[in-house]
Amino acid sequence: MKNIISKITFALLIGGITASCSKFEELNTSPTAANENQVKPEYFLNNAIIGAQQDPHIAERVYVYYWKTAARHHYFNYLNMGVDDDTFNGDYWRYISEWLNNANAAIEIAEKQAANGTAAAHNENVKQVARIWRAYLMSELSDNFGPAPIESFKGTNPTFNTVQEVYNYLFDELKDATSKIDVSVANGDIKSYDAAYGFNWENWIRFANSMRMRFAMRLSEVDAAKAKSEFEAAVATNKFIETKEQNFGVQEKDGWDPLSGVMSRSWNTQILSATLNNIFIGLGGIKTADQFTNQGIIEKIKPEDDFGTRYLSNFSVKSNDPSQGYYLDGMPNKMDPRAYKAFFVPGNKTDGEYWPAASTQEASIKVSDTRTDNLDTKYTWNAFTGGTWGGLASNLVFRGQNGRLPGMINKFRTSTQKRLFFASWESHFLMAEAALRGWTTPMSDKAAYEKGIEQNFEYWGVNSHLAAYKASTNYNRVGTSVSYDHVTEPPASHTVKFIDAYTGAPGTAQIPYPSNTIYKNGTVKNDKLTKIITQKYIATFPYMALEAWSDHRRLGLPFFENPAVEQPIQTMLQLNSSNYTKNQVNFFPQRLRYPSSFRSADQTNYDKAVTQLGGEDQIFTPLWWAKKN
């Protein structure tokens, strides 16, 4: 059988990685040497699907350090400060090359067996499914790095294509592949070789059309006509992911292989981010007291206008985070009910989702050489801005401490869930945005928006709060409400109460709602698009961080606070002490740099890729479909 490993990826695969276990391993032969009639396309496809779930080595580096950080799904300083790692990038390039090689091998083997008359009845359908999965993998590659080789992984050294060309290819592949799937073909003897859908052909068609919707919306700001036509064609099929039973997900399992949970490493703290916190607090108007039976937590709930203790000389205030400078010695009065399902309350150890590895609740703040405030953070709720805190950080035993701050709940750390790649609520939020843009959709924007919320509430088990939540006009800390028809902008600021940490005196302050200056020049905080993307953003937690990052790159929504700049950030000097109150596109990571291994292996294609990128091979260079300013 012809060698399936392309020249461009061979060097990257030297030293290789172990893909998932499959029936193929029983052949005891090299995948490049096995008789083409011995192997089955479904074996290679299953390896491609399971591999992309990411084993602990690459998941920690890409999913946790890169995607979750860029999406502000947790508090962590890395890609958000313009920092990546060439070794990590090379590892990911190598891994995704293998996944694409496996997907392409499935297609190639299916074609050979069809040609020589040895194909099984399901052979053609498996080929089309492999094309669909290859399209997803190609989108993941391009959405991370930019220009990519469409004709790669076919045994020849390919040339690179622009991001626009990649996306046009994805649309064509998905449309053609779905048109060639015969849903009447039996799948009984191959179900175990599809970790996502068990070769439910109907669901694969739905996934492909949902991906077409996602990809079409990605083009909304750079090619509105193409975006509209592709989106409308996809939804017109009436076959997209609509219910939880149709969600695309891969079941995690404990261990150290590609099925291990992507967020399962015990040393990754995955603390609540300031971004999520400012979105959660107050959104939906649901009282914290109505979300707990733990009397200790209820007793620590603060009035809605209480910001706690103000430590202006101990906490960084060189950011546009509306909560900066304050420590809440209790619980917020109102909270999006998903927040308490996604993150544990410090000290709430009676809750089975408290993370056992979390630290104790004692914390300290060195206020001066003669005074240290010792804090019991049990039943408190705080989140801090990333960035550089300078000498302030050395005076805190608090920031970055899981257990002293809310952290991601235990169930997502234990490899017991399905890692979702596409969920039904995303289809509905996409339709809501499309309808808002005036595109033809099966539902109105409001109906689709509320359906997306409803389905995500069901996922988190908070349906009892749904009606009140959807009707709420309560603003969160960035000035957005839930009610779709409530588009009244918040006032410029709101009055809060606090206790001064240094004098003990009570005081009041005017806290401005932050201006998201990369969206409509910061003049809008509560329009319908902001609501849709805010809800979509919340719903991406925790498994669709890449999509959350992509939406922010595309629209600048929802509001992300700037990293703090108590000291210059050497990897992003464009953000400094004179401009941190405003947002700029280049304050936020836009992509990963190509690995040096690629540059060393093929300087010609590397140079072409960078030219097609339209800017330097740097983290802050926007992709073709992303905002430029």
C-alpha cells in the first residue's frame, strides 16, 4: 500500500506519538506496509476522531494553556500575555498532522477498496464521514495557525493556501460529502469504530451542516454575502444539531491516552477568570439565596451594591476590569445560576463537586511592613485580573490559589464527561445571530436565542430558574442583561459601597460599566448581538474554548478586560500604563505561531504561509476572518 504519510509532515512525526487503540493494532503490521485489503477505513477514522480528543500531553498545552486562556475560561497568564512555546506549537502541529493523516488514510483506503471490489457495504459512507471529520480538523488547524495546506497528507509535498481558500474548501467538502451519504446503509458491525456517533449517518449529516453554519458565521465580518449564502444553505437542509441527543461529543475515560479528560491534570488550577466573573455576577437577576441550602453560604451573601473591602494599594488597578481593587468577603447577591454549577464556592466541601486538591481557605494580604490581614476565604467569591502585578503579587497569598478562589468543579477533572465539539445550543445561538443579521432561518432571533439558553440551562441542571432568567433586565458588571427585548443601555456607572482596608471607614464609589472599545467604539453594551454572544460565550464553557476564542477574535465580544500592567509586559508592549483603559485588537491573542520545525523542514512553504497571513508570524497578527482594529 502506498505510504500515506506526506513529505511535509514526515519530519514532524519522527519520534511520534501513540494514537488511540483500535482494531487496526491487531494486524501487527505497519500502517504503511499492511495489505490494503487487510485494513479498514473505519479503523483509521476512529483513530482520527479519538486522537483529536487530545491526550494529556497535548491537552494541557493546547486546550488548557492556549485555548482556555485565550477564551478567558480560567485565570492563567500565558497566551493572554502574548506568550506561547515553540515546543508546544510543534507538538500540536505534529499531533494534528497525524489526525489528518489518519482521516486521509480512511478516505484513501475506502477509495482503493471501492476500486478493487473489496469494499464493504458501508465503505462509501465511512469515506464521506472521514471527509467531514477531515474538514473539522482542517478548520482547527487553520483557526489556530492561519494559512494551511488543503492538499496535504496525500503523499506529495503540498503548497499552502490562504485562510479564505481553506474555508471555501471546507464548504465544498461538507456539502459534497453529506450529499453522498446513504442513511439506509446498515452500520451494526462497525458502530464501535466511531467514538462520537457510532456511525449514525443522520447525526453525521447534522454535524456537517452545523459545522457549515459555524464556518459561515466565521466569515460574517469579511465576506457577508458568502457567509449569508452558505449559512442559509446549511439551515435549509433542516438537518443540523438541534437536540442534546445529536451533540457531537467523545466520552472521556480515566488514564493517560487520547480519551483522558482534556482538563484532568490535577496541577492545573483552572480558577474562575475575571472575565467570566464580571459576566456572571448579576446576570439574570437570580438570587444566590435561591441557589443554595447551605446556611453558611446564605449567611455570607452581601447586598447587591456591596463590593466588600477596597485594597487600592494592594491589588492591581491598571486594567479596565470593573471589579479591580476590591475583595468581597462574602457571596454576591445575584448570580447567573450556571456559575455555581461550573465553579465551586471556596470551602463548600459538603458539595460533591468541590475539588479535593484545592488549597485551604486561609489567605493573607501584607498591607504594610507592620500589618498583615489574615482572611478566611471560606464562602467568599472573588476573581482577579491576569497580567503583571509587580511587587503587589508578592504581598498576597491569594491570587491564583485554588480553594481560596472559585475553581472549576471536580466532574470536569475526573474524565467522566463527554468532551463536546459541537452542541445543540450553539446551533441556536448561530441561528439567533443569523436572524438578527436578516438572514433566512427556521426560527426568529429571539426564539433561537431563548432556545439556546434553555438547552444550556438543561445541560447544567438549572431549569427551575429559566423563566425568571430570560425575563431579567438586571445588568451584570459589564452592563449586559438577559431579556432579549431589553436593549436599554446601562448608565455610565453605578454606585457601590465598600470598607476601606486601610482606615476601616465605609465609603461609596462610582464604578463605570467598562467600554468595550473594539465593539462599536465602546458605545454599546446591551444590544441584541452582545446578548447573543454573551450567552453563547457562557455556553462554550468548558469544552468549546476554541469557539469562544474565535468569536472574540471575530467580533470583540463579549467584553474581555485587559491584562494588568503594573509592570510592562515584555511580550506585548503595545499595552501599557497609558492605554490600559481601552481595548485594542492587538491586546488579545489572535493565533499561534508556526513551529520552527515547519520552518526548518520547508522554508519555501513557511515563507508562503507567512505572506498569505498578511502580517508577521506573531501571536497578535489577526487571521483573515478576524477583526483588524
